[in-house]
Amino acid sequence: MKANAERVIRELKELAALTSDERGAQRVAWGPIWRKARDWFTEKVRRELNLDTRRDGAANLWVTLEGKSKNALVMGSHIDSVPGGGWLDGVLGVVGGLEVLRRAKEAGGVPPITLHLVDWADEEGARFGRSLTGSAASAGALDAVKELSHLVDRNGVRLPDALRENGISLASMATARAYFDGLNAKAYLELHIEQGPVLEEMKKPVGVVLGTMGVERYNLKFIGQAAHSGAAPIHLRKDAFLAAAEFALACRDISIKYSGKTPKSRVVATCGVVKVEPNFVTAVPGTTEISIDLRALDGKVLQKMLADAKKASEKAAKKHLVTVEWSSLLQISPRPFDETLMKFVRTSVKEVTKSAPELPSGPLHDAAEMAAIVPTAMVFAQSSPGISHTRFEDTPLPALEKSIRAFLLTVDKTVEHLAKQ
């Protein structure tokens, strides 16, 4: 079947024009522009494929093309974006999946297996802070009442109220796993931009994703004593900020210590949030909160990083005469992808680009939730510049075209494989 990458790119630009402003994409989940984007997608499915979309209990949006076999391939990604996001993050995989369905229709007859395409709800977690909401619900990894009922956005809107506005409830989210189980999914494939600089640095347009890194994320609170900046001698201060700052530098050293020379062994440590109190110019900081986000593809390495980070926090606290408390934010185990499916990705990428560089994904994707319950693989498109979650996100059109072709070839190989089962 002919790959029509140009049609995918044209529709990505169409959706960007419909749902972006001068600040970038504004398809934030549960809001009006997100619903507008989904209406655009639903209309394309109805008009071009004569198929209906269905929503499960977690608001995931599904399209199904029945095949000769009930064995099914699921393809997906997400339409939602962060505020001021890019034109490709998430939507590349959804529109790329739409092209798979169109190719199957245009080929005539019935595909050998059933094809499902899903737009996962609230992958970004941009409004309420809980990422991978829809895919986690489908994987049975979300306790909606426990994890979502207390969440509030910056305007004071409760997540349950936002769900209700979209015809969804916390209770209905618990039904998403049963819906997924009824699909008879045998594999999951996702096309996504890399969102980082690795492929660009390698001068490669398309990559094979080894899996998603595990995450250990915590909030630390260093507790000292606030004091007047002029009256408190340096050697007597209990400066919580200095302890936090020393901890942040130690975490950078930890990431360097455990990073290997290959993309597979790369690890990262990030301190992204710092809150200082009393937070005025003439006060020694009495308390400082700081976040730590540790990521690695190797679970044993990730635990060593965490142990080192805890030692570093205790050392910094002792040096600056303060105490430190840790509170958990998120733990996700590394999710290596399926070897058979990665072989299909590797072969397809080589057919299109002559080489198949391999790299882990530091950012989480819906594929991370799927990998826990079904064989999973991903195709990465080069990001240039190597950034995302900004209106400056981009992929050169030749690289974009090659990534779409590689994804479509991967689908063909996967379909052929599943049809034999």
C-alpha cells in the first residue's frame, strides 16, 4: 500500500492552524480548543472513512476498522497539548494512525486483522498535573478517586468538575480497562517526535525507541531557621536554600556519574522546582522545597541514583545545619519495549533511511502505560531544534516524511505478523 506522508503533513498543518495562536498550540485537555480538535478529528473519520468514533469511560477516543481476524493492532497518541505547545507533539501519532486506516480502506476489501486508533485523553497533564490519564485508565493503572478527586487547576476548577463538563466521571474511568480488554489487542504502536536533541546531534531523521525510562520523582523540604540577613553571622545560619542548592549540584554530578557512552545508558537528574521561604531579600531562607526527577532505562541504575540522591540531601542538610524531609510524587518503572516489534521498527527505519539509531525515551508517553499490558514499540521523528512543549518545536519536513513512512512500514510488518497468529 502506498504511503501518503504528504497528506499527513498537510493535515497536521491544518490542525495547527485551527487550534493554535501566536503562543503556540492550545489544545489543553478538557477545554474548548481540545474539544474543537477532537471534533475536527471525528469529522475526518466520519467523512473520509465512513466510521464512527467511540469514547470509553476515561474519554479516550477510539476508531475501529474491523478486520478478518479479531486479533487487533492498536495505534495511538494524543491530541491534547501543553499551553503554548508545538504543532507535532502527540498529534503526529494520531494523524499518522489515521493514515493507516485510510490506506487500508483505499486498498479495498477487509484488512487481515482489526485496526484500532486511539486519541488518549489528557496525556500531558498540563492543567491538573496528572499525566497519561487516559492510557493509565485503560491499563488499569489509575485509581481515579484516589489520584484525581483532589486535583485543582490554577483557576480553582476541580478536576471532577472539568470531567463532568466533558461527560466523564471518576467512576466511569474505572471502566476503561474493561473496554480495552474487549479490543483483543495484540500489539501497540506509536509514532512521536523525539522532543530532545539526540537524533539531531546524530544527524539521523528517524530513531528506534528502546523503551521509556523509569522515573523516581520527589519533593524535598529543607528546614532551617529564617533570620535577618544583616544580623545572622554566616557560620551560625541554618540556611535551607544553600542546602537545597548544594543538593541540586550533587544531583547533576549523579547524572554524570551514572551516564554511559551510549544513548541506551544515558540517565538524567533534574531539579525543576524551588520554593524559598520567607522569600524576601533581607531574610535568610528558613525553608526551601526542591523537586528531584531521576530517570534511567535500567531499573537497578535508577535505584542507585536514588540512593545517592538521598545521601547527598543528608550531607547537604548536615553541612548547613538544617533537616530534610522527602515526599514521593511519582514512581514509574522502566518500560522496555517488545523485541519483536522493535525488530519491525528497526527494519522499517533502515528501509527508509539506511540506518536505525536506537535511543531510550526520557519523556513519558502513552506507550509507557501500554507496554505494561501489551507488546509495544515506538518510532521517533527527529526534533530540530531538539525541544518540545514550546511553539518553537519543529521537525524538518524531510525527517517528518521519513518518520511517517517508517511508521507505516512498521504497521505493515506488524499486521502481517499478527495475521499469522
